[in-house]
Amino acid sequence: MRATISSLTTIFTLLLCIFATGNRCQAVEPATTAETQKIAKILAGRSDTVRLRTALAIDQNITSRVQALPAMSDALNTLIERLDEKDREEPIPPGVAQLISTLSKVDRDDAVAPLSAAVNAPSIAWATFTIDAVGQNKHHSMIPELVDAFDGPLCSSHYGLRFALVRSLLLMQHPDALEALGRLRTRIDGQLRHKLDVELDKLTVDDFWGDDQRFAAWTAGDYLKQPINRPLSPDSMFKSASYSESANRMRLTRQKYYDIDIYAKRLLFVIDRSGSMAQVGYRGTRIAKAKQELIAAIRGLEPDTEFSILVFDTDIRAYSESLQIATDENKQKAIRYVSALNCGKKTNTYGALRRAIEFDYQLEAIFVLTDGRPTTGQVVVPELILTDILQRNQFRNITINTVAIAAEESLAGFLQGLTTPSGGEYRVVD
């Protein structure tokens, strides 16, 4: 313990000596080569706790961040080089996260290379965290790098990464980023396309920094010739219309599930079949009504949609272990599977949600139906389930929609807590 305290004291003494200029507004000189090497060695060391405290010390003011830029860049490059296959699925260590966050606040060209390397790192958590950090800190020099990342090796196979890139470009609040999103829009589909269209539809000349010519060019751009899924006013005769790229035609109705619009092209239905679903209510048992609604949703899926179904009671079972294309044949198979469902035992909500979140890297949306509180499984306390699932969804960015049958107040709060952070919708049915 004494050795640790001594080493930390040495670190902070070194940092104080290097960053003694504090917040004074003056030309900022980088640390000397020797100082840079010392700090880089600390930041790239094996102790993530020491890395965290060092990065926090650097993050005190703009002067210290600029002076430590070479050291932070060298350290981050070293850490990325150490990543291997086993790190691909691991959470980002707090010290690394703080290092990236601190570095992303330095909007200079010489910060771009290490941040770009992190955006394209073989770890989804590292890449997504970096993408979010540069957007939140409006690191405008990173806009071209984010656009290029759409062609990166992980982007095409990870929906959460594409979602983070779009969100980061929007957070930039920069005309270059908005124009880039306009060009990228035709390469995006499903749930993310819908979310992007909603944001693009809000843009005004103020978002282009008052540049009338640039805004006029935006509104006349080729990317706007593709119809946008705008939420129209209730009195519009086309309020339910949407655009299907696969069919290249307008649909006059959008498929719904319990009155929730289905925008996703890759989605998962999660159905509670616990014993309580056998209770008789208005127009039959709960499970019978749930099956009827699910069958209707499956029938209406577009041919370019991919889907699967999880059913849960004490155990969790999948209709298919992978997403299936919504061909007529596959939809009929799924309908037969749903029709044969019956009620089981207890309610393993945590097991179902965790399996759903981890089902497929391309998953865009989950639709969860349940009628009661969790009663079995690894975690049964709703607040703990909520914390765990939201954390697991942090880098997957799946939209979670929930449907409660005859919901108690405590269940309603839990299900709403799942939907709100992801922009999903919550419904209560009898």
C-alpha cells in the first residue's frame, strides 16, 4: 500500500511540475521529450487505477491537456496495439475510458491519429466509447474520420457502432457533419434510418450557422430526394405512409405491434409464457391474445426484414438461434411455432432480456411482452435487472420496446425504465 501511495505521489508531483501554468491564457508548449516519455509510460502502464488518476489529473484544464497531448497519444497507441481477440468482448477499463475522454477534448489535428485508431480498434467497447466521446466533446477535426469509419471492418457487422457514428455526427452540431449524414443516409436503413430522419427533419438554417446558401444547398441535395420518414400531423391523409427501399414504393400502412410502429429491419420478439399468462381476461386468456397480436405482426413483416422470437417462463427458448429473413415460408413456420405455444412456470425476465440483448450484433429493436414481475432467474430485483440490461445495451444501442399486460405500478415503472433510455415505446394492454 505504501509503495502504491509513493508511486502516485511521484506521478502527481511530476504532473504538477509539468502543468504549473494552470489556466493562464498563453501559448501552450508541449512537455519535453523526457516528460512526455514518463507520462506516456504511466498512462500505458499495467495499472488501470494509476492510469485513471493520471488522466484525471491531466484533465484539470486545457493547458494540461494540450501539454500532455503527445504523451496521451503515445499511450493510447500503445494500449491499442496490446488489444487482442479476448479483449474484443470486454468492457472498456475506466482508466482507458478517462484517457480517451481527456484526449477527445483536445480539438487539434495532432489528436486525430490516436483517436482515429481507437475508433477503428478491434474492441467494440473501445471504438463505441471513442465515437461517443468525440461527439460529446464536439471534436470537429474528427468528422472526416467518423465518416470514413462507416467503411471500417466492424461497422457493417455491428448495428451499435453505426448507431454511435450517426449519434456522434449529430452531436457535433457542425454543417460538415450534417452534410455527411445527408450523404450517408441512403446507406442506412431500418430503426437507425427512422431515428436519423426524425433529426434531419428538424434542421433549420441555424443548424448551418446561419449560412443561407449552405442550407439551400442542403435542402436541394440529392439525399433529400429519397422520401424521409417524417412524423406527419394527425390530419394528414398520408400520416401512416412510409418508404420501403427494398420495394422502392410507398406503403400506405406501417406494420405495428401493439400500436408500436415497426421500423427495424432486424428485430426480436420476446414473449412471456409464464403461468400467469393463462389468466382469463377480456376476450380470452392473456397468452391467446398475445399470440394473436404476434401472429399479425409476423404476417405484416416486409420481405427484407430479419426476425426471431424468444419465449420465456423459467427457461428461455428461441424460435431460431439466428435472425431469419421474413420470407413467406419463414413467416409461416414462425406462425406455426407461435400457435403451438402454451403457458409454463415462473417468470425469468432477466434471463430473457440478457439473451435478447446479446442475441445478434445486428439487432436493432426488441419488443418485450410480459404480465408480471420477475420471479426466478439469476436476478429478480427489477432495479438490478434494469441497471444490468441498460449497461449491457450501452454499446449495442438496441431500441427496447415493452408491452405490459394488466401492469401493476411497480412493473410499469420497470418496463418504462427499459424503454426510455433507448428511445423505445411502452404500452399497457388489458
